[in-house]
Amino acid sequence: MDAYVNGAIAMPPVEHDVLALAINERLDELAPPRAPYSEEFTELGGAPDESGGKW
């Protein structure tokens, strides 16, 4: 997870969504903002490219 968060590797959308779900459940207990799911993340231009996880 550290490598993904720091942009060193890419994560498949389903794994990204599991991570986003866990983060969002915790944030629901605290306060917004929420972590985006892969579809929202891609629309924001934050998804790693196909060549190896570069942003």
C-alpha cells in the first residue's frame, strides 16, 4: 500500500476500490472528505498510467 500511495506501483481498480472502501468507512466515523473510487479517481486525472504506475 505504501508503494501505491507513493506512486511507485499501479493498483487494479478492484483493489483500489477495496482500499477506498476501508478508508471511507473510517472517514465516515470522522468527517469528510472521502477517498474517491477508481471511476471517480480516473475522472479526476489521478490514475497511474498503464506503463508502471507513474502519475
